[in-house]
Amino acid sequence: MSDPRSESSLASSAVGSTAAVRERSHSTQQSISWLSVLTLALIGAAATALRFLFLTRKPFWFDEAFSAEIARLPWHGFLRLLWWREANMSLYYVLLRGWLHFGSSPLFIRSFSVLASLATLPAIFWLSCKLFDRRVGLIAVALLSVNAYHIRYAQEARSYSLFVLLATLSSGFFVAWVREAAPSPRNHRGYILTSVLAVYAHFYALLLIASQWLSVRELTGVRRSEPHTAISSAMRRAWVWIGLAVLPLLVFVGKTGAGQIRWIQRPGFQDLLDYWEHLAGNAGLPLALLCTAARLAAILPLRGRLFRPAASWDVWRVQFLLIWMIFPVSLTLLLSSARPLFLARYFAFCLPALIILAAAGVASLRKAWMAGVCLAAMLLLSLQGTLSYYDHDFDLNRDGALAAADYVYDHALPGDAILFHIAEGRVSYEFAASLRARDLHGSAKTGPEIIFPRHTEQFDYRDVTGKPTREFLQSAPRQYPRVWLVLMSNGNPGHPDATTSMIEQSLGDFFPRLEQAQFPSVEVRLYSKP
């Protein structure tokens, strides 16, 4: 017979051993958690420094001045303008309107985009952990923190930084909803809310929602406790709510058509190549190829399963990221054969997918030293791309609208008048005036009298559209001794548009003397009498 005391001793020993294992496991998890928090904090500090560094080195350009001046309009004019022609980035304009109550310097205005950019770091960590694990999340945060494309739009007073944040959050709630065993109302509401806000931050967020819809169609057995049909039904209800919430924006697009983006040129192969290189981090082909190799490391192990309906989580998550990366760009390029719609910065919302898939590829490397070398190379090249951005812009060239406005203010005389080739040109002039008044405590030199566009004594929502007519040019300017003309977007050099030719002819009849000053994409002319 066995000794009862011996059996009791063995049981106690087993319980004690199990408790010790659990205690060590809990201690290890706590250590990993604290290490992750510390790593995230260090990465966040570096990301903050990179985004605030040289924040005002690049001059404010027309689009940024437009953001600030639109946000300053009285509520009546502000809402009228949004509905009339600027609904696309309406969420950003509303948030910026509140932000401007606390400051109006270029540094402060751009800081809103910096904060949205920094908020994307924990968002992409959360999304990466939902899709993969904490290791992939940390790598993704590290890559995004030094990505020049992300930093470039973190330093611009436009909606793109906010757009990327909301796209990341939308996908995070979407993935959490797909993966969880029991549907969570919190994730359901979070997905709807962030998706709607993303669309109001930029209309192209609808392409992200379409990508999410496509990925669900490929889902068969990812969720253990709920059949595919139930998932689709729940998603359909969410998309109905999203559709109803963004209906005003859809009506706006139907009302205005593609008029607001008619200036976009038809894309070529070089445009697409530049897009991928810039999104990778602005370090040219080496970084783009290295990032592509990292993504292939995450994709290739799936081989033939990648193009089949996803019956497992490891397949679906890669399918989702690939669809997010490729579908929006591919569809837009296809539609651009009829109407050009592709503009690289409109697809900044694809950046999180590229980053996470590259991070997953790095984490999948078998040898730790290989992953370390690959990550270090990507970070160093990305940092090189960021340092290059500080010296030279990329993705677009800023105009000299504010420099032109300052030139007019500095050289104007009492009794001068000014008109703008296109009404929007007044926006930069108004913003420059506000900066001069702030810097000189309201005692800035008064500039020329604005004769076009002018609907009231103050800047009005109607002052951002239209062109001067021949009748106006033959009557209004002649009473002034000198008239300033600001030309923007008026055709190619040597081939001015019809409005420019009409202005030249009309003003030349009354003002035989002409002086010119050239700025990036802007020309200032001074017409005067002998």
C-alpha cells in the first residue's frame, strides 16, 4: 500500500511546482511588457524629435495657407464653403478651426499634423499586434517612426497625417472584429466611427473600406465560433451605417464631380515608381528593394495558399495587407485611363499596410542576427531619406505664394491696387497679412487695395473662386496709379492661358510700364503709368 503522507507530499510538490511555473511565467510576461513599453517610449521620443525638427524650415505654401484661412472664416461662410467646394477634408478643417484658437504661428499650425502623426505610432503597434504579435508591432513602430513619407506629411498643415491615423484605427477595429471569438459592440462601433471619420478626412478612404470588403469575401474559417455568412451579415450592417453617415459627402461628390481634381495629370510608369520609392522612405531604389524583399519574406512561405479563400488566420492577415496595399492604387490607375485620379499623397493611407508587412517579413527571418541586420539597414536608409527630406522636398514642389505676397507688401505704395489671376491666389495674401500683423503686433504695413476677388470688406467664402472678366479689367483698375497682378497656375511658360492673355492685353492698354518678379510657380507683375 502506498503511504498517504507520501501521496500528499507529492501532490503538494506538484501544486507548488505549477504555482512556481505560473509565477515565473507571469514575471516573464511583466518583464516583456515593461520592455515593450520602454522600447515604445524610446521610439516615440525619437519620432517626436524627427517630426518637430526643422518644422518651419520649409515655407508655408498655398495649400497650407488655404487650410488656415478657410478654418478662420466665420461659421456661416465656413459651412457654406465646405458644402460648396471643400467637403473633402472637412474633418481636418473643423479640427484645425478649434486648434487655431490656441495659436496661429506656422509652427503651431503644423503641430496639429505632428500630433496626429505621433498618435499613429501606438495605433500601428495595436494593429500589428492584432494581426501578428508584439515583436512585429515594435518593428512596425520603429520603421514608421523614421519613415520620410510619414514625416514629410507630419510637417504639413493638411489632412494627410490625420487621414493615415484614422485609416490605421479603422483597420485596427476591423481586424479586431474579424478575429474575436464573440463579436464586441465596442469594436463594431469603433470601426464605424473611425471609418466615417476617415472618409471625412479624405474621400479616398472609401477605397480602404472597399479593400476591407474584398478581404472579408476571402474569409472562410478565420473565426472559430461564427460562420462566414454571419460575419458578412454583420459587416454589411456596418457598411450600411457608414454609407448613411457619409451620404452628405457622396452627394457633394455627385454635385461637384471631378472638378476639384481636374488638374491631376494622367499617371505614367515613373509616377508609380516614384510613389513606391517615396512610400518606402525616400532613400531611392536600395530602400525600396530592401522593403520589397522584407515583404516577400512574409509572403513567400504561404506560397499557393495566398490566392485561395482564407481558411486560416496566417493566410488571411497577409491577404488583407496585400489588398490594402494594392487594390486602391490599382483601381485608381485603371480609372485614370478615362479620368486622371492618381495622386501619390492621396494614397498615404496605404503606408501602414506596407510598413506592417515589411515588419512581419523582418520578424519571420530565422536567424536573429539576420533580422537585426535587415532592420538596422532599413532604419539607417530610412533615416537617410528623412535627412534628405529636410534639405530637399519630395513628392511635390512647394510654391512661393507667401514669398510673393511678402514681396508685394514690402514694395507696395499708398494708393496701389492688387488683383489675382485666379481668386484662390488671395488666400496666401491674406495669410501673409495675418503673419505680419502678428509679428508686428497689429502695426503691419497696409498692402495694396484688393480689387479682385472682393465681395465684402473682409475675406469671404466667395473669394476663393472665379476669374476676372474683361469688363472688370477695362473699368476698375484704371483709377489706380499702379496695379499689382499675381499669377498662379496660368499655363506653361511661354504658353499662358486665356485669362492671362486677356489680363495682359487689358492692363497693357492703361499701364505701359511693367515690372516682374518670379517665385516658384508664382509670378508677380507691377503695372504702372508713366
